[in-house]
Amino acid sequence: MEFLRPTTWDDALAARAAHPGALPIQGGTDVMVELNFDVRRPAALLDLTGVAELRGWDADGDAIRIGAGVPYARIIAELGGRLPGLAQAARTVGSPQIRNRGTVGGNLGAASPAGDSHPPLLASGATVEAESAARGVREIPVGEFYTGPKRSALEPDELIRAIRVPTAPGPQYFAKIGTRNAMVIAVCSFAVALDPARRRAGTGIGSAGPTPLRAREAEDFLAAHLDWDGGGPLDDVVARKFGDLVAGAASPIDDVRGTAAYRGHALGVLARRTLGWAWREHTGQTRREAS
Amino acid sequence: MAAPVKAPGRVDAPGRGRVGDSPPRPDGTLKVTGEFAYASDLWMSGMLWGATLRSPHPRARIRSLDVGPALATPGVHAVLTHEDVPGAKVFGLDLPDQPVLAVDEVRYQGEPVALVAADHPEIARRALDRIVVDYEVLEPVTDARAVVADPERYRVQENGGIVRHQPVRVGDVDRARAEAEVVVTGEYEVGIQDQAFLGPEAGLAVPADDGGVDLYVSTQWIHRDVEQIAPCLDLPAERIRMTMAGVGGAFGGREDLSMQIHAAMLALRTGRPVKMSYNRRESFFGHVHRHPAWMRYEYGATKEGRLLYADVQIVLDGGAYTSSSMNVVGNAASLGVGPYEFPNLRIDGYGAYTNNPPCGAMRGFGAVQACFAYESMMDRLAAACGLTPVQIRHRNAVTQGSRLATGQIIDSPAPLAPMLERLEAMPLPPVADTSDLRNLPGGVAQTTHGEGVVRGIGYGVGIKNICFSEGFDDLSTARVRLEAIGGEPTVLVHTAAAEVGQGLVTLKAQIARTELGVDRVTIAPADNAVGNAGSSSASRQSYMTGGAVKAACEAVRAELLARAARRTGRGDLSVRNGVIVSRAAGEVATVAEILGDDPIEETREYHHRPTTPLDPVTGQGSSHTQLALCVHRAVVDVDVELGLVKVVELAAVQDVGRIMNRQSLEGQIHGGTAQGLGLAVMEEIVVADGAIRNPSFTDYLIPTILDMPPMRLDIVEYPDPHAPYGLRGAGEPPTLSSTPAIVAALRDATGKALTRVPVRPEHLVG
């Protein structure tokens, strides 16, 4: 197996173009497991950890542009205030060691429906900055990025350079079901993001369909039925209907981690609860930090 | 040949701790800093890598097998099949019925079919893909209860059928049923738990000049390994030299052979050292698991809750080969109703052969499965009689002098009633501080901020046999050498006992210091240059190898004092802190002076009291060496809308007879409790049509630090006069009682019946 180790972004793109069979690797928390267990046998590995351009994040207008090589640990430590949904999701990834290595860029590259960062990216309307040596940069709305189980809209000569996530315009919450209390892959997960100024709510569903999903009908329902100006408590009927719509938007299956019926049920509960927390925060109560 | 790199050597036991102290472990710092050499770290110049081709099918006939393409792969030195097994084609812990390599049929998914030795593990792995096996896939037998109902119809191998049926008959159950004022029934199920040790199966085989083989393996019982390996290699046992390599956990899963014969075959064939090291996935197929169980219980009692009878059927699924299933059935039957007095009993314990994953020894060994059922029944009976869980247990608790189900009289303390009183009196934890998500079900995955969370409390009691049972003489042997090195008396302790993490290596030094009054102790690597130590299982090594070290030290001390008596002409001598002391004259010589250049070495075997087999019809007999009790109280917070669980606290009272090393002991109780927690709420090998669906730590979940709560421990010491130092084996009992305590607490919180473990979120919300 060839091991390609570019140190600049241009070299990385050139290597990608020259070796379409090369598998990009960042933290290696997914790729190395697959190699060790002989699940994948790529012709080459394209190690992106030496590319300095990927290792930082910066504020870019109303968004944060996160380099594809920024590990979860830094998102938690440095972006919890501006991207609370993504930071909460990052906090649920693996163990401290995994969070020191793993990246949102890698999570997108793997495009597993169970990836923890996908729901908050969907809920907050993030875009993926993909680039190729031949055609330059293109912005892919994250809702169009996932095309199937472990498949994405990336072309064979493209690499993920960065993820652009709008700075949270309102409360955001992420919740994930697992059958133990840490270091667990999602049985299902859910993210909600409120944008009170635009009277919109975003959603993201994980591990309950062939790809990460948005619950568009549920989003429209909230846009129409939340008392955006009133500031009163959340109407329980609205919360329950929202839960039902989220559950209805998913297409879960029975597998070794859980049943479809349980996933549907749990998504309804998570949707209702996360909306409740977001609404309480919006209406003036203190938001709670994931600790 | 020279020893391999990372082979174990002698270690000096740190500290000066005697029996009852908690000196540091000799291997403690190395393990914490990552420097400890496990079997997977073994290396030798010129060695080859072995790999195993395993059956993808739970049951299939092998029509043909072509190793040609694999053998032609550059870098491959040998490809072996059953035809290359030099001697006996089958082996087994208790009954040789497991093929070294499949002959004409595979009977479980993962059964070894062929072996490869190559220059590099990757070449070996590629070569496995080039072995062409033509399988005729057969319908697997997967329903153990169907096998028990019709053993002739569902025979997966020559032996059957049913591995063992052990009845227990006491009194007249039918008459008691007619008289009972309260009758409760229940059906319970236990899923397959895995030992999930962190160091996968590994070892190194080195061909020796005498035609034999030197093996460095992480195992639990060196001598039994060699007894099984020798006939398969067609070698006399003395030409197999086995040294314990660093063990990364065992829990019963290393009691059966894994790669031992395979690596030896490859080494003998190629004339080169051969290393084998399973990866995590292969490990799930490379060792036996805990038997899954289906259990039907009926209890009758007076309305005051006094037990009148039990009618019990327990079915255990052992998979295709015998392994230790016979003894697991013996435990499940003899301990099937726990530490409670029943005047009338009808128990039927069965083990079945199927094509499900192979099952054998795991911490708790048959007693775990029954404990979940009988403790669930005690709670059911308590509810029916209007009693609390503690009251019903207290009312029926055994004590010294009580009869077990087998008729065996408990002839040492069995302080269950006072243990329950102490447990109930322990303070309860406060309500959860919900400002920290880690205190809530779901943890930082943030599934609740307190919504839907309900607290529950439950109790569990367990009784476990210590040492081997049913007439087996599981002796241990120790060689102890006392010599003056650089003017300082030094003890060398040599046994074949496996240090699997339990701390025996520490305890051996403590015993030597206690008995010989010497600080400096060195521990020799475990190997078969010294006599049999028996298995590191059944919570027996403190008792048995502890007993052997004590006996050998006593013999050394006797010789030391005899020499000192000859030198000083005094008969009132003892040894203390490296000095020979006369009662009348005080210090008369140093130990080093008495030793001079002439070391003292003694080897002793230690045997426990004989036990008897169980009567095959009535199940009566004094079958157990020693019995040990542990009681748990679990406090849980359950998110009743999502079915997620936070175990808030586990409190335990355990009788250990005598605390030998409090730190090691607490570690054992914590670890056993955690393993019981795993069985209660997450650990299961999920099987469909005989195939494992979750052979990885992604989907076979074991508790993390956020799942295992702090423990409140109360360790009591009621000495057993039959055991060395009065000690009672301690490693397994907490594994039994924590599971039913947690499930009882989940029932208390949710009102659900919860008759199967592990309890899954679906069961709590359904």
C-alpha cells in the first residue's frame, strides 16, 4: 500500500488527482479500524495530517470556517459558544483519545449515517467546501452532501477543505441515544437549531435512515406554529406534533444496535425534549452547557 | 534457543507487605505505563506469523479443501489442515471432542479449518483467502430447548444431544405444591456474555532441539494445556515446555485452548518460531463465552414467605463441543436456588449441544445464570407475600449448619442474614445532581436534563462455589527457595499459577514474607518446570496456590530453624525480620548467617478437602469445597421514556473470611460487580441463525467509567477454618449478585417484568 503524505494543500490536491484510488485519512479513527479489520484495502492512503491549511478555523462573516483537520477536542474547547450544536455532538464522539484525533472533515468523508457531526451540520445549514486541482472550490450544502450509506457527493478528485457552519443565531441542541453512557455509536441522534430572527428551525436526524436526514416537514411546522414573538412557554401540543413529524421523517431499520420501532419512538422523545430546551433558552432561561 | 524478546522474567516484589497489607503489585507500574509485555508483544528473530482460516458457517460439510494456491503464495512457509495434525485429531478441557482443525464438518461459525505460516501477518492473511474450501451449508441447530426436548433428533456431533442432565431431588414437590399458600412462577433468559478480555489470544511456539516445542502463551492453566496439547502433537508432555506470557485478562475465556496447538504445529512443521496473535474480531470467535440460559421457575411458600418448594428447569447452550459445559451444568443445578433453605426441590439442569457459538468457562460459571433467575423469583415472592426484598431473603437465608439443595451441610460461616442487615443499613445516595449531564442516563449524549428520570432500588444475593467441585482434586504446587544474596535473605517463589490480573503475584510475595520473616521476595515466571498449580478460575488461587506457597514456606522455615537449632543448640527459635529469635535469649543469628552458601528449597503440593460427586439421580452430595456469599444493593436512575439507565450506586457486602490484600480484593469486587453490570444492561453476543452479529467492541459494549458507579463496600471476615488463613475465594461472587440487584432496581423504577438480561432500552419502554 502506498502512503502519500503531502505537506501543502496544493500537493494534497495534486496527489488526490494523481491517485483517485487513494483513501484520504485524517485522524484515522475510522480508516485505521477498517484497515486493521481488513474491511478496506485501498491502493494508497492519502495522509492529510501534515497539511497545515486544514488545521485551523476562522470566523468568516456570519459563519465559522472549520478546516477539515480540526479535531473534535478543539471544537469543544474553542467553538462551544458559537457552534453549540456541533460542540455538543463533538463531545459525544468516542473517548478523549478519539476526540483528540477525529475530525469533522473525516466524519464527512466517511459519510456514515451514524456520524455524530451530521445532525448539527444539517440543523444549522452548514456547507462543505470541496476542492479539486482541476476545477477549484465548490460549496456543497450539507443537505446535498450525503448521497447514500457511506457515500457522498465528493468527486474522486476532490478533497474536503473546510466546513462552513453559520454562527448559531439562536439556541441549538444535540442529543444522541446509545446503549451505554459514553463511547458509543449512535442508535439514533437528533439536532435542532433555532433561528428566531428568521423564524426558522433546522433539524438533523442521525442513524435512522440510509443517510443523515432533515425533517423538513417538522421544520416548516415549527416555523408556522412556534410563538416566535410571544415568548411564552412551549405548547405541549406543538412539541408532541414536532416529535411525531421528526419520527415520521426517519426511515430506520432493525439492526444489532436497536429496533426501527425504538428508533422512531426515541427520535420523537429527543425532538420534543431538545425543542423544549431550545425554547426555554430562547424565552430567557439559561442554556445548559454540555459538560 | 534463546528466550524470545518480551518473554517474562523474574520480578522483584516491591514493598514489604505481609498478609493483610496492600503492597504494590510487581506488574502494576509496568501495566499503568504501558511497558508490561503481553503475549501479543512476544517476538523472536526469524519468527513466522501464523494465521487461522475459520468457518464462515455455523454448520456445513466440507466437500473439499484445496491449499495449493495458498501454499504457492510467496512468503508462505506452511499451510496445514486436519491431515497434518500429528497425533490425536481432537482435544478438550474435560472431554476430547473438539477437532484441532475441522475434519469433514464445521459445527460453529469461526471453527478453525486450516493454518498458514508466513513471513508477515499480512502475507498470512492473504494466503488464507487463497485456501479454497467447498462447503455444503447445512441447517444449523440453534434452539437448545428443542435439543433438550428431542436430543436424538438434533445431534450436532457424536456425543449428542444433551451434554449433561443433572437433576436435584429433595422431598416431595407435588405434596408441597398442594400445601403452598402462595405460588409464583417465572421464565427467565440470559444472553451470551463474553469475557471481553482486552489482550486477545496470543503466543509464540519455538521448536526445540529435542524435537519438542517451547510455548509462550497467555493462558489460565499451564498443565492442563500441556496435557491437551501433547497427544495432538504426538509428543510426550515433558517435551512441551510452557511459559506463561503476559495475560491481558482471562475471566474463564483462556481456560480452553486457542492457538496453542496451532502455533506448535506450524513451528514443528517449519522448524521456525511461529507467533500467533488474534485481532479483536477473531478473538470473539477464538474463545468460549458464557452459556446463554433459559430458565423456568416455580416457587411455593407460606403466606408469611417461608419457602416450601422449588420446581426448576435450567437449559444452558454450550455450542458444538463439550468444553466445560458438564461442570457449568453441575453448578447451575447445585446452586440453582441460591443460598436459601427449601424443604422440597425438583431441579433439572441441562446442557445442550448446538451450532451456536461455543460456550464454556466464564467468571461465575453456571451460578451467574441461575442467580439472575432465583433472585428475580425472590422478589416476585416478596411482592406476592407483601414483604420487602430484604425481608424475604432474610427469612429464608442459609446459615452455618444449613443444607444446600444438594444436601451438603454448610460447615463454615455463611453469614447471609447479618450481611443483608448491614447492606440495608447503608445510607442511600442523594438525588442526582442534574447540573452535570454525566450524572444522568445518557451522559453527555444529553438525552435528558432530568425529564422522565425515575429512581429505583434493588437487592441481589449470590452464592458461589470456590475451587473445583464434584470430587475433583484440583491441587496446587509451589517451590520456595530461600538463600542469602549479597548478605540479604531472599525468597524465590515459583509456581505454575496464572497471573491473569487478579493479584496472585502480589499475594505470593505477601505469604512468603509472612511465613519466612524476610522482606526480599522474587517471583519466578509461571511455567511447567514446577508442578501443577491448577487453573486460575473458580476463585481458587488464593486458596490453592496461596495454600501451596504457605506450605512450602513452612517447610523452608522448618529447615531453617532446624539448622539454626543445630548451630545454636536452642529449641525455642522463630524467625522475624530476617533474624532468628530465641524466646529465652533474643536474637541469636541472622537468617543470612544460618543460610551461608547453602540455600533451602522445598516444594509442596496443597490439596483442599475432598468433595464428592453429585448423585446422578438425586443430585445429592457434598460437592463443593467452599461457598462464598456476596450481596448487592443497586440504585438506578432510569429514563423511563427512552429506556436509558444510569446506575447511580452499587453497594456490596461480601464475606471473604480473611482480607489478604484489601486493595486487590476491592479491585476484584469492583471488577466483578462491573462485569455483572455489563450483563445486566449491555453485554451480549447477539446471534442470529448461529452467526454472531456483533463481533467488535463497537457493538459488543462493556461498561465505561460513566456506566460503572462508585461503590460502597463493606467487607466482612468470618474465617473459614478449613482454608489457609481462613480466607474465602472472592473473585466471582460479586459477578453473580450485581446483575439481579440492578435488574430489580430497574423493575422498581419502571414496573416492567424484565425477565431477560441484558435489559435493552426497548424492554424498558415497550
